[in-house]
Amino acid sequence: MRALIALLALTLLSACGLKPMYAGGSNAAVAQGLAAVEVAPITGRDGWLVRNALNDRLHVAGTDTAPQYRLEVQLDDSLEALGVLNDDTISRERRILRARYQLIDLGNGSILLDATAGSDAGIDVVSSEYATIAAEQTALENLARDVADRMVRRIALRLREQEQDQ
């Protein structure tokens, strides 16, 4: 009975139309498309962190692919006070990193994707100024990786849609 149920489940799963995005590994169309994305320079330290994270994720299949797309990113990094004590000192901060990005087809100049991605992190403000600054920097590094992950997932979905349309 269990074997019959398992066989039925496999049959239904294969009929649902799901297709792994990265089927074929680094030779898959999506992986090759991601490797063909050139990331334009992004200003600031946060831009440097996000650009490096993007390049790490986009060029997994190799960097010898000729660019077919350009990714332009504009960042907004802010730090706001969340917890204020009775003596007007800040006890908690929130670091917010937002990115607006466009994926541009270098062949015809059309914008394939115009989207936003963002993430935020809470930071405890302690009596040591050094510890607080270190926590703020660590939060920025983590946010840069998270925002880059979100952007790459969205770009991969768009490239897969484009592949299916052709």
C-alpha cells in the first residue's frame, strides 16, 4: 500500500510542471545567464560590500562569460534609533539597507527587471563605543550579503522566465 501511495505521489509530482531552476549545474541556461551579468560599480562602502557579494553569487559558473546584461544598483543605507532610555540615550538601533536595481540587456538596451530588495537588522547599543561600531559594521556586512542573495534570486527567476519565453 505504501509503495502504491509513493508511486502515485511521484507520478503527480512529475506531472505538476515543476522544473529545477539550476538543472544542469553550471551548464544550465540560468547559471550561464547569471554568469553573463556585469555588475556596475556601486558607490560607498556599502556599495563595495554589495557588489562583491553579487559578483560572488553571479559568477559561480565562471567569469570567462562575455557580459550580456548589466546590473545597476542604487543603495540606501540608514541607521535609526529604536530604543531611547529616560536619559535620552539610545539603547537599540536598526540598520536598514535597501537596493533599487535594474537588469539591462546589453544587446538592445532594454530593462529586463526593475525591482527593489531590502533587509534590516537590530543592533544593541552598549557602553563600549567600539563594540557598537563593530556591531554596526557586522550588521552592514550581513545585510549586504542578504540583499545580494535576494537580488540574485529575483534575477535568476527573470532569466528563467526569459528563457521560457524564447
